[in-house]
Amino acid sequence: MTQHTDAHALANAANQRFENTMHRFLKRWAKTNGQATLLRFDQPLGDYLQGDALRDFFLSTTHPMHELLKHKAIARHLGRSVRSVYFDPITGDPLLAVTEQRIYNLARRLDSEKMQVPFRSVQPNKQTPEGDTADIASYPEHSDTLRYNSGNHFSSRPANGNVFDENSHRCLAESGGRLQVLFSRGYLEDRLQEVKVLTAGAQAAGQTGPLFFVICSRHSAKEGHYGVNLLVMDPATPLYPQRVLVCDTLLKELPQHPRWWYFFMEEYANLFGAAIKDLIEDISHPLQKVNVSGDDPYRHDWDCPYYAAAMTLALIRIVRARPGLPLFGTTEAIHRAMKKELREYYLADGTIKDRAGIRLANRLKRWNSGRLLIRIIAAQAKTQILERLSA
């Protein structure tokens, strides 16, 4: 209990320091940019700083997040480590300063997508004009499900394009040699077409020996969840795979197939013919056990990008370290090897973590995704300063 109380007190103190920093920042900005204070009217300065000043700053600044992150104390707080954040034990929400939450909300509402910090803002129609998160009491009656599931809480805010780019960049960096990683927007059928083209290119170049393609994509327009695939291709026969391993997050126990299976088979059949269905092997993992029977389908998308990226990296590492395993190993052996690589979701003995453990792993990833983007924007802001000084 003491540790819990101490963490809460430390986070509160850090948030208060941030509020003081932002108050001074906005006060200086208002004094030097009087012509930009569109919303002040006859308000006393104190009231203006407490209410509309930050919104004015966002409305009047070309790249407001860049400007904020040029300030070291602001950048330090927004980009703080997850160890410095207090998370509510019931909702899992991080304890944010009032102005901090406004920054994330206004960045989403008034700025470009690339400035949207993943998971830390709510939809624009759930915000007050100042950028606060609207009280759920202001929502229509009988909308309890909507209030929660459409993103009021940190654990229920869907990933955006920033997170896809982050995971894609990390996985694509592993491509090289006989391993090709295909991790881009679009659907599985698009990536399978790429596999055929790349394999035909290897054949034309006189390459021999197996090629490994690790794919991360949405399954199809009909079944849009993320999944991971490993295809082993022989350049001598570029039109048909040597081995196909597919991996999703809805499997309960091998050899059961998740409900997306038949949609998935369609995508393969469209590219390789109906006979491919007999070749496909399932190595899925039950990572969606954080959801329970009866959950709505859209819950699957909240953490699915992280599961898919983790499984992609697991297969990459296996191909790198033990290429004979995806060539000749049983699905059970490959499945066990993946568990060892998925340390954030499995215990050392291969037992999957409980719901609380999986949620904690995803919470850390969610926070760190936002932190990474903040650090990238801060680095861009620093570069702007250096370029200005050297001009």
C-alpha cells in the first residue's frame, strides 16, 4: 500500500511541476503574441491561462507540438519513462496533468495525424472546447457501452497510423539475405503477390536455395484483423510455396482454427489456387485471452497490432537463428520456439501469462509508443533550432 501511495504522490508532484511550467510558458507566449490571443476577449489573464490560452496557442502556431517540445522541461515530462507514470489500478489510465491531457487532445483535434500521440487522446467529439476530456455524464442516456468502448480509457483507445509505422520500421529493419519482411499497409493478398514477384526475381537472378518471407498484414477487406505469415519459397518454383505457416491471436488450443480461418484461406486460394489450402499450417497463439467470450469484435483491434508485431519479430528471430526449424520442424516445435521469443506474453515454462500480465505488457507498449513519437518530434524540433542557428 505504501509503494502504491508513494507512486501516486510522486506522479502528482511531477504533474504539478508540469502545470507550473506550462503556466509560465503560456504566460510568456500570451505576452509576446497578443495578436494571436483570439479567444481572450475581456478575460483576466489568469482565467485565460487556465482556460483558452493553450487552444489559442494550438490555433495560432504552425507546428504547436514542435514548439512545445523545444522547451526542455515540457519535453522531459511528456516523454517521461513509464516508470514515472502512475496507472489507476481499476481503469489502467495513466495519471496525467490537466494541461498534459489537453495537449494530447488538442494535437489530435487541431493538428496533423503525425502529431497525434498514440493512445493518449480521445475522439474530438468527446472533448470540451478547451481540450479537456468531456465528463461521461454529458453523454446521452443509455450510452455506457459507447462511453467505454469507443476510447475513453487508455486501454480502450485504438492504435493509429503512428503505431503501425513504429512496428513496421522495427520489423522491416530485419530484412536481409534469404529473409524478406513484408510489413506494410494493405491486405494479405497484396503481400502474397509481392512474394511471387520477389521469388520470380530471385529465379531470374539465378538464386538457389530457400527464401523466407515473413508477412504482417490485415487478413482481408472482409476480415480486417492483423495476422502473421511465414512462407518458404524455392526460386525454382516461384508460383507455389514450399511451406506456409499462418499465425493469428485467436487460437485456443492446437489444432483448432480461429473464426477468421475460412476468410484467410480465400486470400491464399486467390493467389495460389484451391490446392494451397491443404498446405497451410496453423501456429497461432491465444494472445487475445485478455478478451472474454461475448466481447464485441472491435475489442480485438485494441492490442492486435502489438501482438502481430511481437509474433512477426518472433518468426524473424527463429529464421535467423534456426532456419532449419521453419523448413523442416513440426508446427508444435515452431509454436514452442515462438513462445520463447514472446517473453512479454509467456512465462519461462511456456505457459501463457494471465489476463493481468498480458494487459500489463500491452500497457507498457502503449505508453512507450507515445513516448517514442514524442522523442521523434522533440528531435525534429531540435534540428529546426540548429538549422536556424547555422543559417
